[in-house]
Amino acid sequence: MAVSIAAFVENKQTDAATDVGFAATLAGCLPGIVNPVKFGGEIGRLVVGAVDVVGGIAVCALTITDAMLTTESRAVSTPPTPA
């Protein structure tokens, strides 16, 4: 997670696709951070499972959004060349 944050800060890109990709990376790290809670018994395992499911859905949505933003930014039409 720290490496992702450092790379994002050093890159200094502020376009929407980069921001969404960064958010997906952070959301993907969250279940691993919460994982030690599972040693707290049944409730801990339920919390970790819920965070994993919600985090997975968030990463999926962010990845799809990132792909759509990247595709839109590349799909800029070029003006026709004069004959």
C-alpha cells in the first residue's frame, strides 16, 4: 500500500483514469489490512468476509470505470485531413 501511495505521489498525474486506478489499488489492500480481525472469533470472521465481499465489489466497479475512462480518453477522434 505504501509503495502504491509513493508511486502515485511521485507520478503527479491527475487525470481521472489514474485517480480511479489508484482508488482501486487502495480498495484492494483493505481486506488484507482487516484480515487479522478474523482471529477475534466468529464475529471477526464475519467482518473479514463482509469487508472482502464489499472490497471485491468496489474493486470490480473501479476497474470497470477505469477501463471505460481509459477507452474514452483514447477514442478521441482526429480531424479529417484535407484532400
